[in-house]
Amino acid sequence: MRGEHCEHSRPDLVDSDQTVAGKAHSPLKVVFFAPHAELWVHAFPEALVAEALVQSGHEVLYVGCDRQFSRFCVPMRANKLEPDAPLNEKSNVCERCERNKTLVREQFGFGGYDIGAILTQEDRSEVERIVTAASPKNFLDIIIDSIEIGRAALSTYLLVFKKSDLDFSPSEWAVFSLELRNTLYSFFACRRVLDRERPDRVMLYSSGYSVNLVWCLLSENRDIPFYYMNSGANLSDRLQKLVISRGHSLQRRLLNYWDLYRDKPCSTATLHYVTDHLVEVMKGRSPFVYSIGGVLEGDAVRRYFGVSAQQKVLLATLSSYDELFASQVTGLFPSDFELLFPRQVDWIRACIDWVALRPELFLIARVHPREFPNKRDAVKSDHARELEAAFAELPGNVRINWPSDNVSFYDLAKIVDVGLNGWSTVGKELSLLGIPVVIYTQDLIFYAPDLNLLGTDHESYFGCIEAALDEGWSAERMRRAFRWQALEDRYSRIDISDGFHFKEHQPGPLWRRAANRLRRSIDPVAMQKMDCRRRPAVLGARPVIAGLVEGAEHSVLDMVGPDDFEPGDIEAETNGLREQALRLYAALYPDQSATEGLGENLWRFAQQR
């Protein structure tokens, strides 16, 4: 039960013969705002969704950018350009974006226009006036038609610069001004599009980008249902799955469906799919995984941190503040709750004081790799500097795991007895491995709280740690976590694998890569044209996409229930979990040498029949 002390706290969703859109609907006008066509792995799935709506009898208006964000934009950042990059490098990105946008309109037959064509000189003058008058002291006061434009403009900026406050240096303000200008251009264009077209729905890829967020906010203000799309979260096939959700983050809203799916046994195929993701994460090769791949055995990890064989290990996993701060300051996530530990530094200090009196325990506090320069960006967060100062002196049975240690999270998991989590997703990942986790808040996590133990005051929190140490590893904990992950990665996603074939981390044979390079040298959009040619005449997910948008549903989970997916039973699920335990064991211990800790627990469970 949530909030109590120490309380444990169908193969594809869219078969082509699935008929969830059985009722006749009047044709809808749907505006797709697509300013980032250069990002083809986003633009092409988005176009597939738009085509599914056209084939269902609806009108689609495809609205592009037309270089209106040419000073600096999301695709430029994705191509590792900085705001002060040479103009020709930025222009190259714009050129690729224009080519992709034009190709989509030609190949899919979409009507539409660009925001450059609808923005008036009056709009442009007003944007420049507002940007010129803006300052770090007054930009939050930029409110038009009840939309807090200055606040919305922070969305992308805060994440890029890992900011957890609104103090700007001169160089930071110069960059934010670019984002503010883009956001204003986007807002004025959106207002004119909505006034002219009066659409029934608005759709876009990712609502988190500032230029997209204002479309969401203005649509919401006018009672126009808006939908965002994102790729799936399972890294084994994330581009073949789509999230399509009305409103803002579906991830947090999945908690509303947990009661329906908590007791649904997973099929063997679903269990295998969840493990596919874990195995891919363990390799550490995706830019969406901050940890490196595992390379150390448990004994080596113990030696590295100075943990004796007799000590039990507590692993505290910190989170980055900038993502939370960005979502709260832009109004997308609440901030009106109290935390047992107001700051993560307070939490770790309390744990240090408690462990210092328990020589039989060893605490490792893992700083989130995002706090420091990493393979996705080169920025060091303000919070990282605070942590460095706070943990200069430590007891003998406490170590801080800094990103510079180059120790994989999954190597650490091999020696962990209990995980201590703030709001990182690793609290879920440890549960998937059967390791108990203690949390001190259920308000910030984006997975089911009952996967973990919850302490709501200091006494109960440390009591939960004691209980977790006594309970130890659990296959039943794995079972609950796999069921949650099935809800998150399978049941709530839309399968577009019949329409988009590109898979990451599968480069193909050398000859094919050489042929593709030759094609691109002859025609810059050769591969994009190939994707367009290979798409099916009718996407298998068309009925689901149409039903979702026509019915103004919030997610596919409002259209289906647990019985619509593959049936399963406890015995088959248990046998399937044993198979997955063996797969996880093989991924974590390639030489199959584990004789203790996580490896021993996985092996023993896998061998039980």
C-alpha cells in the first residue's frame, strides 16, 4: 500500500486485425507541428502516424520550420553543434531539415505550410521587442494569452546546461535568449495556425522541447486535445515502438493503471522482451545509458572500494536535479510536497551518520553520471560541485562512486545487498534483478512505489533498511518488477515495426554500409527514400492510432485492458522468470564464475525446477 512504513511498496499491442476504432467518426482536422525533420528517426515515425490518420479519413496539416530557428535549434544540438558554431555548419543542418521535410510532404502527400509563411512582420517585430527587453530579472513575466512564454522557454535550456537555479551568467543568458526567441516565434506561429485552421487535434514529436511546449500549452488553453509522440524506452527496439499520449508525460500517469496490471502474469514472450532491454542497458553502448558496460567481477569491485567479504553493501543512487528542476519550473511536474530529506546531500549525510556506527555495513553513494561531462554532453552541473565539497571527508566504511571511477552500475549491482534510492530509475532496475530497494519519497519516482520499501520518517526509513537487509534477494520482487516493466514497455506502446525497420546497434555487414554511403553520396536522402518505399500500404497500428485520436483518449491503455494481451499463469510466469534469471546471469557473468552475491542468487533461482 502506498504511503505506509516499510510497505512493499497480447504479444504486440497493435495486431493488424485489432478493431478498437470500430465506431464511425466525423473527419478531424489534425495539425502536426514538425520543426525537427532533420531528426529522421523522429520525423519518419511521426509521418507514419499522420498517414494512418489520413487513411482513416482525417485531414492532416503538416507544419514545418522553414529555418525560423536557424540561430540555434534542437537538431543542431543533436548534431553536437554549440550555439556559437560557424554559420555554415548550422546552415547545413537546416538544409538537411528542409530536404527531409520536403521529402515527407512529397512521399506522404501531406498538405501544409511552414511557420515562416504565416508569421507576419508585426509578429517578428514584436518578438524582437520582447527579446530585447527581456532580462534575467523579468523574463518570467513574459505572459501572452495566459501562456507563460518565459517559463516555457526554460524547458530545453535547463536540461542542456544542467541548471538547478535561474541565475544566469552573461554567456548563459546569451544562449537562453536564443531559446526565448525561438519559443516566441513558435508561440506566435502557433496562435496564427490555430486561429486560421481551428484544428480538432494538435500532434507533435516530444512535448519537452520549448518550441513544442508552447503549442501544447496554447492548445490546452483552447481546449484542443494535443498529443505527443516519443520512441519506446526498451533499448532493444526503441525505434520500433511509439508512445502516443494525450497531454503531458504518460510515464507518471502509468501509475494510474498499475492496479489493473499488478496481478497479471507476464507471458514468456513479454518476460523475454523486458530482459532484452536489461541486456542492452548492461552493454552501455546507447547514448541513453549513462553507465558504462560491465567489466569487473564482484571481488574486483569489492577490492576497488575497499569492502571486506564480511560487510553487507548499501548502494545509494543519486539523481540529477536539473531534470526535476526543469519539469517543476516549467509547471509540468508538481513541487508542492515535502521530502523527508529536503536535499540529496542531506539524505546521504544521514545515511553516512547511520552507517558510521555499523561497521558490518559499507555504504557506496553513486553520483549520477549525468552530473558530470558524459557521452551525451560536456557540461558539469552545479549540484556536482556541491557534492564534491560536501563529501571531502568520509568514514572508513563509506565511499563515493564518482563517474570518473568508470565503474558500471551493473558491476556495482553484483555486490549490493540493499539499494537506497532517491528517484532514479535504478531503483526499478535493482528490483528487476531481485535486489531490495528503500525509498524515502513516492512523489518523485516514475515507477510503482510498491516495488520498493518506503520510509516516511527517519525512524521508519532506517527501519526499512534493516528489514531489507533481513529479507535479502527475492524472486517475487523480480516478478513484480517485470510486471511493471511490461506495463511500461509493452502494454502502453504502439508497435510500428512493420513501418520502420531501422534498428540501432545493428550496423550490418561492411558491404551494406559501403553501399549505403555510396547511395548517400549520390542522393543525400537516399536512405530516407528507402524508408518511404518500404513502408506498408497500411500500417498495422492504423486502427489503434485512429481510435486513440478520434476518441480523444489519453493513451492506448484507455482502449484496452489486461485481457487484451497474451494470457499467462503463475506457473508459466515462474518458469519464464527462471529463464530470464539465467539470461541475466550470462549477461552479468560471461565466464559464469559467480559464487556469491547477485550471481549466486540468479543462478540458484534459475536452476530450481
